[in-house]
Amino acid sequence: MNEHNNILQDLHGRNHGYLRISLIERCNLRCSYCMPEEGVQLSPKSHIMTYEEIYEIAKTFVNHGVTKIRLTGGEPLIRKDIPVILEKLATLPVELSITSNAVIIDKFIDVLKENGVKKINISLDSLDKNKFHQITRRDQFDIVYKNMLLLVEEGFTVKVNVVLMKDFNENEIIDFINLTKDLPIVIRFIEFMPFDGNKWDMSKMVSYAEVMAHVNASFSEEDINRLQDAPNDTSKNYKIKDYKGSFAIISSVTNPFCDSCNRLRLTANGQLKNCLFSSEESDLLTTLRAGKSIEPIIQKAVQAKFKVRGGMDTLEKLQEPKLHNNNRSMITIGG
């Protein structure tokens, strides 16, 4: 390693204290923006990190300053050793959270609580049962909605991720916001992003400005409160006056938050990605299995991080398929 001894600081001065770990490439839903219709080539089981390897890699990151770890997938809860993974990671001095599609999360309430998981992000892209089936290719709306309410009842901090797509669910923006009237949840509208196989183009995307146009048309200006965003927040946060919950917009495409990015991603097969949009990966697992230090690889990957969106610093570049078609499908990166 060079004299730059903070291995989690990039060349733009950003410190990376947040690690997202994908536990599995498989999922019990088939969301169109996440997984190609024909499916994906899964890594052989022997290439997937064991719980011991997840812990060892996570511990290295924590030793260098990571304070938040989020578990993702695929669907992390379908991994059979998820209770052991949670138990191991809970011994580290980090805030531990999880992202789930909530299909089977009701079976894990106790184990999540026992291991200090308080914050849960769930995916719910439509409040219309037929649309939900269309986008997920599964008939699980009722259980997901019921489990969202259960998580709130059980005292978890719940954020609901909604990927917006034009002419599909943009007419539900206000319906989602109205959920926050009586529920202490955060609805997060996410701009549709390009990944391998999801047939992305700008015309399908509902932008930050378009979301706010819907909001401004439905609520008076004095009732729309702009909230203070947390440090390193990916979202712009709002609250409707007297509503219990709030809503936010993640504008990765039209208004990226790269200047304050503090996130790194570890795929289920042990590859470090320094940016969601980057097709470059650094193999930590092979080095770990060889008994060698992964720290030099982490440092090199972090210092190679582009200032903006994996080098796609303009919308013109983002619309160039060759610049993002070499990236993985979202399901194999980790949500």
C-alpha cells in the first residue's frame, strides 16, 4: 500500500463508511428492472461467500472505518444460514440493516430483533395487485403489503423502495405518499436506472422533477415540507404536513449524489464494486481464500472510484448502451 493509509478514502476525499453486502444472487421474485426475463447466469455455489468469509471481509472493512452494513441480495432471507450471518455480523461495532422484498420476512422478526436489526428497506413498486404481479412476475402482493404493516407494528424503521416507470406506476405517486398519512414509513421513489438486461432507456424514467410536479399538483406549497437530509444521504426528503411518515426521491440519473457518496458494494461472489454504475470489479474472495491480505485490493478499488456515476458524468454518456451494458444485472450486484 502507498503512503495514503486510509484505505477507504478515495482520491476525491470521500470516506467510505457504508458497506452493502449481497448474500445471494437468487430471489423469490422476478422484478423486470432487476432481472432479465430470461433469467441470469448464477455463480456456482462454490463461488459464493460462506458465512465465515462474509464475516472476515466485513471485519476488515470495519477495522478500517465502516460503521454501517446493509445486507442485500437477491433476496437475503432465502439464504439458509441467514441467522448465523446475522449473529456473526452483530458482533461487529456497526449499524446492521437489511433490504428485503418482504415475501417471507414475517418468519424472521425474532432473529432480526435478536441481532439488533432495526432498519429495514422493502421493495414495493405498486399498490395495484395486478401491476405488482406484472412487474414481479409473482402473485405475492397481499403478503408483502401485510408484512409491511407487520414490520411497522413490530417497531422497525421501514423504508419502502418504489422504482418508478413511465406509463406504469407514475400514476401511483400520490397514493404512495398518502400511505404516510397514517403510517410512520418513508416512501422512496427511485429513478429507473440502467443495468444489464433491464431494457433501460430515458423515456421510461420518471425524473425527480416529474415526481415533484405530481406532488405540487396534489398538495399546497405550505403543506410540502422539505426535510433536512442526513449526511451522505442518497435521497431528497420531504414530508406532508401532519402526516406520520415522509417521502423521498433518489435521483441517481438526473441529479446524482456522488459528491457525498460513502458506499461500497460487495457482491455475493466476493467482488468489490466501488460504484453501482461501474462495470469494474475487484476480486476479494480469491485473495482471501489464498490466505493473503485483501487490504491492498480494497485500497486500489476505492482509489479507482470515479467522481461521478462510474465515469458516466453526463446524461449523454448514461444513454450510451456500451457504457453500462457490461455492468451486471441488478440482482447479481445487490439491491
